[in-house]
Amino acid sequence: MMDIVISMGFVGVMLSMLGMGLLIAYYGSSKTRNVGFLFLIVGAGIAYYITLPETYADVAFMNGMLAFVGGMVGGIIGIIVFLVAIIKS
């Protein structure tokens, strides 16, 4: 059970670091762009760490990653359906 929690936490931190890093590096001013690039490096480091075979290559970790990504995709689809319903009405 803890493997699933840890894997979902790692994937969540990795995706948020990569997403925030991309946005800050692109839209930020000169000072904040450096922070955006730092976020990108940290996110890439976490992505590299969790894909190492000896780190968390067991079934529980992969199930946690799939559960998190599935939840994110479901949430995004729900938001899109909600926005389309509001725009159409």
C-alpha cells in the first residue's frame, strides 16, 4: 500500500515540477526563468530516478503511476466536459 502512495507522490511532484517549470521558464521574467529551469531540472531528475529499474520497478509502483495518470486524465476530461457544457448553455 505504501508503494502506491509513494509512487503517486513521486509522479505528482514530477508532473507538477515539469509543468510549472515549463510555464515559468516560458512566461517568467529574467529572474523567475532561472527558477523555471531549476524546476525543469528537478522534475527531469525525479523522472530519471523513478524510471531506474532498481528503484521502484515492482508492480505496486507501476499500479500507482497508472492510477495517478488515470486520475489526472479523468480530471482533465471532466473539466473539458464541464467547460463545454457551460459554454454551450
